[in-house]
Amino acid sequence: MDRKYLFFLVLAAAITVLSFGFKFNTHYILPDEDYYLNYATYINKYGIEGFSYLFQQYSQDRAYSAYPNPFRIGYILFSASWLRIFGYSFLSLAYFSFFCYCLFLIVSFYFIRKYFSEDFALLAVILLAFSPLAMAMARRAISESAYCLLSTLSLWLFLDYVREDSNPKRIAFFFTYSFTILIKETAVLLCPFFFLFLVFRKFIQKKQIKIKDFLYSAIFPLATVFALYVILGGIDNTIRIIGIIINSPKTSIYAITYGGGPWYRYLIDYLVLSPATTILGTGFIFHYLCLHKKERREEVDYFILFFIYILLVFNLFTKNVRYVINLDMPLRIFSLFVLTQISRQISKNNYRLLLAGLVIAIALGDLINFNYLFLTHEINDPVSFALLKAKHIIY
């Protein structure tokens, strides 16, 4: 059977399984979900000019500072369009997250196949499709699934244009990344990563880098987004909201109570969510860093640098594993490298069959974990306290 058909079979299976979880959505609404629905409803009523009021309201009323800010113009516009077609409800907005989750799997399959192989991409997508975190966010009316889709696409497009020195891909990255920031403002933290990788590529890998690569990866997207904020909300409101975002971890009771902890808290959360891929993925990173330079691959260097960078940078802010949802993809790719080597060591002739069996076993384990944590225990926000309590590690 053609691998493309197998991919769509995996996608159909994931959609079928996840659809059973939507009946649990209507009883437990997060405050963030309420704000997103209100934002989208307001913009549908007053049009794009309504952002001026949203910016002003958010910047002047401290009561709003703990909740999603109107800088997320892209997500608000996307969700407003979606609600106009499918109806104004939390469930409808949750289905938008579900739609983004499906697009994320399609994007992942396309690029993983391009950089590795079709067989590898199919198995990687099986692991991604049954990620407990991805499935959990795909049934909530919040921005995480949309952010995961756009940030993942930005990561791949950046690698694409840097490697191929293609102007059309450079422009495609610029627009995609700019829109990613408009989905969730924390995407600006990817700018230093893109800058660092260009420096790494020039001085460590000894590759040619152009000045416009630095401009398109950081300066142009930030300038474009900031200009849009000012046009829609005014310079004063924009500056005040930036200040609120920077200071919100110090003033939010929820963030102070549930968002602290050491730098390795994200790894603990991922270990609770998906123990097999976390152990295999982090183990691969340590192994890879010990390899000789000639044995390394640029795309693997890229995602390991990304993984380490995100862990370090997001350690400086309120910690919630859904904020680093885009670590899920590299972790599962790294896990598949390890599983491939294990399968080849055990059975050189039938390693593909063994590898497929191991991947399916991990996917089933993740599905059971998703059901236990997010359906049985009804965790809405996957903070460490909720995850550890559900696993009876803390009481």
C-alpha cells in the first residue's frame, strides 16, 4: 500500500479516537476559553476596528492581565471566521483546535518525509498523532493547537530556506513566522533561536550566511507585527500591553501558585505525559552530542539546538507544559531514531516489522495515558500539580 494512503489511515484513526473525547468538553470551561470566545464574537460584531477597543480595555483594566491578551490577532481572526461558519460556542472553537491538530499532522508528515524518508515520516506521525499533549490541546478552545501548527511550519520553513537559499521560501517563512507571533506573542522567543542557528551555521558548520537571512528571521517579522499592533491598537496601548505581559508572571495568582519550579519541570511533565518518548528522546540527545562531527546531520543539529534553547528560555517564565508544546515533535523524532537502532540490533532482517510494532505499542500507551489523564481525571490545564496528582505522585 502507498505510504500516503497509510498516512491518511493513521490520520483517520486519530480523528476517530479523539472525537470521542469531545463530549467531555462542554462541562469544564477554562477562563482562557471564555476570553477567546468573547474576543472572536466581538470582532465578528464590530469588525477589525474592534481591536482598538480590545487593546484599550486590556491595557487599562488590571482585571484582564491574567488572561489572554488581544495581541493574538491572528488567532482571534481565525477563530472569528471559524465561528461565523460553524456557530458561536465553546465546542465549535474546540473543533477549530481539532482542525489545527489535523493540519499539524499533515505538515509534519510532509516535512519529515522530505528530510528523512517516507517510512520514517509515517511512523513519526503515528507517534505525533497519539501524543497525549497534542490530543488534549486539540479538544480545548484555546490557541495551543494553532500555535503548534504555525510554529512547527515556521521551524521547517526556516530550515528549508536557509539550506536552499530560496527567496520564495524565505518570504514564505517571513509571512508564516509573522503570523505565528500573531497567534501567540511568545513566538517572539523563537527570534533569538533563529539568530543563534544562523550564527551556528556560519561559525560552526562553516556555511555561507547572508545579511538578509538575519533580517528575515528576526528584524522584519518583529517590525511587521509591532507595526500591526500600533495600527490596530495605538502606540500607547501597545506599549502598556507589552509591559503587562512581561510583568504578568509576578502578579498572576494562578501563575505564582502553579507556574513555578526548577528548569527540569518541563521534562518531568513530559515524562508523566509520555514516558517512553521522553526517555528515548532525551537519551538520543545525549548520545548524539557525543558523536563525531562527521556523523551528524544538519537537520538533527537544528532540532537539538531548538530543544535545548526552548528548555532554557522558557525556564525564565511561568511554566506550563502546553507553552512548550512544540517540543513534542523533536522529542518523537529523536525517539524514532533510537527505536530504529534498537530494532536493527535485535533483528536485521525483520527490523521494519519490529519497529512498527514498537511504535504502535508506544502510541497505544500514550492513548491510554491521554484517556487516564484528560478524560478519566478530567485535567483541563496540564500544569505539573494536576499531572502529578492524577498519577498519585503527590496528594
